[in-house]
Amino acid sequence: MGRAVAVIGTGQTKHGRRDDLSYPDLVREAVKKVFEDAGITPRDVDGVVYGSMPSMMEGVAYNHFYFADALRVVGKPLLRTETCGSTGQSVAHTAIHWVASGMADVILAIASEKENEGDAQATMMTILEPFLQVVIGGAPIAFSLQSREWMGYYHIDDAKAREAASIVSVDSHDGGLANPLAHIRVKLSKEDITNAPIITYPVRFYDVCPISDGACAVIFASEEKAKKICKKPAWVKGIGFRGEEYFIGDSSKAVWQSTIEASKEAYKEAGITNPLKELDVAEVYNPFSYQELMFLECLGLCPPGEAPDYVIKGTFSPGGELPCDPSGGVLCTNPIGAAGLIRVAEAALQVTGKAGEHQVEGAKLALSHAMGGAMQFNGVTILGSEL
């Protein structure tokens, strides 16, 4: 991967419906926090990486120019990265490569979304090929179809999958309740989730992520700079990113190869051979409860087709062998362009012991993950407390 790279600061906004401020001020909120956390100033940064969903989501073309002052990018090199839902991971990887290559020592990475000012559904409908794929409809329909494909492929009983998905939702909402920055902060029971209205079968209301406004910023630094600036950095141990066929029907989404290969690459770099045993916490991209079940398998955290069994026995719950999404995950906070970078920031908070009420005790090695494109892209970043 080149030079060692570390996270030396993170900053997040309060996520939710942020009608209280403009979009540039939303970005400014995260940027202000990350510099306070890192203890440096914009003068110490060599460049900026920014990303969001396609600019049309906000109704502003080239929105990184609109945010130039808020990004503190004036006079600095600026790169924009966007890969839809996996944008946050892509932004992190762009920053990591910039530092690892030796072309920069300190990079500010920022991702944001103000979904309530745009039309997310209309934008996402333009991502799909307009003659064949657009008939699939929006995200709930597409991911419900994927859930059914996965259940059918592994002959998973509907009732067992439903119970596991409900547990995922309960655990995520408990995490959101412990996270003061989360959008959705509510206590739910399995009965609340199981009896909620069906959105598109088998997905029910509390299996679906919210429409969120929010921003996240992370500062990456070289080993030399990190050791001078930060008492307790989070070290980048491994990264992986993969894509696959554009047409959704051309590849299996039950055995999701881009997830599998991205995680394998990250594990190889990090020297991880048994992720379930070696990882201490995972921030898995879970905009829908059923997706988390599939990702647990494709990330190699449990055998294929067995995620419901592992979830039901508590493997990935708080206090379990590998707690997943202690922050509440995407199920509780979903500013789409920022969601993947939030996973990276939360992983950094965990391994540096700064996650507050949702801290996993003793966490030293954390996985973060995001999915994007029109169900093509998957990115993984692994952070550790030690170099």
C-alpha cells in the first residue's frame, strides 16, 4: 500500500433533517469538528478530497465548488470522488492513496448529503439504464428482490430470515439510541419491527434506512506526521474496492463477488486470516436489515447461507463475538454520500476508544464497509490501534 497512513481526526454533524442551516454550513459543521479533534488548522493540510451522491441530488452542479469556503479548500488541491452509496469509502481510499503514495502528508477527506433539499429517489432512478433496468424501481424494490434472491439461493426459511432481520434492526436502533449524532434514536422491540407495515416484501418499515442530512470529515496523515500530531492515531491496516457488471441481472447479488473480493483484498493487506476471530468490531453498510445479513456472509464473517443462525445466536449483537454497527449504522443515519465515510470515522473512534456510549470495550481492530453504484461497488477499510 506504500507508506503507512493513519486517521488523526474525525468530525461528524448531528444527522437528521437539518433545516436549521444551509448546505455549505452543514459541511462547515463537520470540517470545524475535524480540525478541533485533530488539533491542527487548514494550513497544515496538503489537499482535500470531497464526495457526495451525484450533484443533481442537491440540485447544484459541481457542488464541491459551492462548498469551497466550507471545505477550507481555497488555494489547495481538490479531488472529487463519487460512487453513489460507496462514495464515503471511495473518498477515504482516494485520500489514503494520496498519502500512501508520498504525494501528500496530510489530507482532509469530506463527504456529505442534504437529502431533504433534493429528490433522492428521482436522482437514483437516473442511475439505472432507462429501458430495461429502470422498471426495477427504487432502492426498496431492488433490495427486496435481492433479499429474495439470497433467501432462495441458500434455501433460507422466510421465518428464520425475518427473525434475524428483526434482530439486526433492534441492535442497530439500540446503537442509534446510544449515538447522540444518529438521525433515528428510538427504542424498538422485535415485535415492533416484525409487525411493522410491509414496504416491499419481505422488507418492513423498520428494515429501511431514513432520509438524512449530514456530513463527515476525516483527516489522514503519513506515519511521520501522525506520530507528531496525534497521541493515539487509528492506523489504516488494509483497504479493498471492487466493482462488477453494470446490468444488475448479469451477476449474482446473493453471492456478491465485489463484496467478497474487496474484503479479501483488505484482509490480505491487514494480515487477517480469520476475520470473525481477529476483528473486534464491524461497521457494515446496512441501509436495509436483510442486506446486513448478506454482507455478513460476503465479508467472510460467517459461512454462506448461515448469517441468520449466527445473528439469532447473538454473534453480531452488543456483547457478542463481533458487535456490528454499534453506532446504529445506516439503518439509523443515511446521508448517502457520507454514509461510507461515517463507517470509517466510527471505526476510527472505536479503535482509539473515543466512541462514547457506543464504545465496544477493548476494540483494537475494526472493519468499515460500504456498497454503491447501482449495486455494483463495494469498499472495505480496516483500521487498527497499532501500526
